[in-house]
Amino acid sequence: KVLKILDAISEQGMTLPLFLDALSWGDESCHSNDRIRFARTGLMLSEELPGILEHWYHPPRNQHKGRRPLGARQNLQKFAVKCMADLQSPALHTPHRI
């Protein structure tokens, strides 16, 4: 199933990162399309999402017991630092009245 979906993404001239970016509020057509919004909301609220992020951060070892795949650890760490900075300075992100 996964290979068929990857083939379909490729047939549309996309890569997996481009597809995920489009699904994640990529452009106006993705914002307004009910089917895309429903799929995106389903992902964001899914019980699987924390496990997906955990695997991206700390991928399981492959069957050959070699080095663990690199994963997205560096990108997720940078993102976590940004999130922590945002949480520490909420005044920077709230609109101010003049």
C-alpha cells in the first residue's frame, strides 16, 4: 500500500516532503478544500501522530542491527527549541493595540 501511495505522489510530480507540505496548509487550495482539511485534521488529532514524531526523532534500528537511521532528530530539535522560545515569550506573539 505504501509503495502505491509513493508511486501516486511521484506520478503527480511531487515528492513526499512536497506532499506533506501541501497537506499541511501548503496553499490556498489546500486551506479551502474540505477533503484535504478533513485529512489534515485527522492526522493532527490522531493517536498515531505522537508515535510518528517519535519515530522521526528516534527511528527504530533496522533489521541488520547496524547504525540507527539518522531520522529527523536535528530538525525536530531545532523545532523544539523554537517552540520553547515561543512558550517563554508569549507577549511577542500576542497582538498589541496601539
